[in-house]
Amino acid sequence: MKKIILILVFSLITACSSSIDTRNMTAENLFEKGKEYFAEDENLESQKMFDLIKLQYPASQYADDAQFYLAEIDFKREKYILAAFNYNSLRRLYPSSEYNKESLYKRALCYYKLSPPFERDQEYTVQAISSLIEFQSAYPNDSLSKVADLQIKEMREKLAKREFSIAELYSKLDDPKASLVYYDFVINNYDDTRYNEDSYLGKVESLLKMKRIEEAQNIIILYDKKFPNGNYNEKIKEMYDNALIEK
């Protein structure tokens, strides 16, 4: 947050040093010039125009337009953290703005763009899901809600993959007790992902390694009910039969 504030302060300072004389420009003049620069990808000059509107004409009809375009500039420049901040600021400062719907989705899209590979910390992935769900709640019938559905599924697959990969790592390290925790987490929290069925297989294997035969049998029954034509029906039965022989 401190970093964002410093960047915003710097932006306001640089706004005062435009390459054109802005001293006698109205809010409308600044806005039109800012849009012109924006269309030409002159992002720094465009930012200066919109910053000046916010600085000199904060109560004008162009204030929310300026705020939106500042967020758009950051998004275009792939400064997604700052863009998300500016989109959110628009919704907070101008709750009746015509840009509210787009800003809500674009903020979610910023976090979606920030979501890293599954091996890394998934804070932005969680924020993306939360923000996309917020958009769907606010605009359930909007066409972007269907797009959000796909993006949420993609993010949930990533989170499930992370938990599943940790479970698999513990399994390779021959630590079935630890792997069981993560397989259970995927089963209970990511029912809609491709890693759910795989986690049932992993859970049965972990239970059998710990000689918890009766628990494994119960999980196999659940698996067969949930996946009657699953990928691992025969494999799980074979694992269970072998465990009974070894017992």
C-alpha cells in the first residue's frame, strides 16, 4: 500500500510538468487531450492530463472519467497492482459512475493477470476468484459473468494443482500421513477440478500404506459412487486386494 501511495504522489508531481501549456485548459479540454494521448499510446502524457483533472477539477463531471482512464493506463502498461487500486478507487469515490461495472471486472482481471504459476504463493489467485465472484454477484446476467465462470474454473484448477502437487511430493517422500492431509483438502475443497478424482486415488493409496484398511474401503465405496466410470476403478480394486493379501 505504501508503494502504491508513493507512486500516486509521484504521478501527481509529474502531472504538473506537461509538455504543453495546461494553465488555461478546462476540465473538458484536459479530458479530450488525455483521450487523444491515450489513443496514441502516449501514456505518460495521457496520465498527466487525467491527473490534472483530479488535482484541479476534482468535483467536475470528468473526475470519474479521469480516474477510469488512469486505471486503464496502468492496465495497458501491465502495472496490474496499481491498476487494481485505481479501479477500486473509482468504485469507492464515484459509486454512481457509469464505469463501475467495467471497473469491477477489470479489477478482478488485474488479479487474474497477476496470478502466478501454481508453485508460487497464490494470494493473487485467491483475490482473482473473490473479485470475479463479486462481479458475478453484482451483475449475474451480464455476458462477462460467463467469462468469469471460465476464469474462476481456471484459477480453481491452479489452486487444486498446487495442493495436489504437495500431496504427491509427500507421497514420493513416503510420508502418507502428510500426503493424506493434502489429498483430503483437494477432495473437500476442489470437487469441481480434474485433481479431485486423482486425490481419491492418492488417499486410498495413503490409507493402505498406513494399514488403515477399513477406512480405505469406505473411501473406495465413495469413489465408486462418485466415479462409476472412473479412470481408477480397476487400479484401486487391485491396490486394495494386494493390501488384503499383504495384511
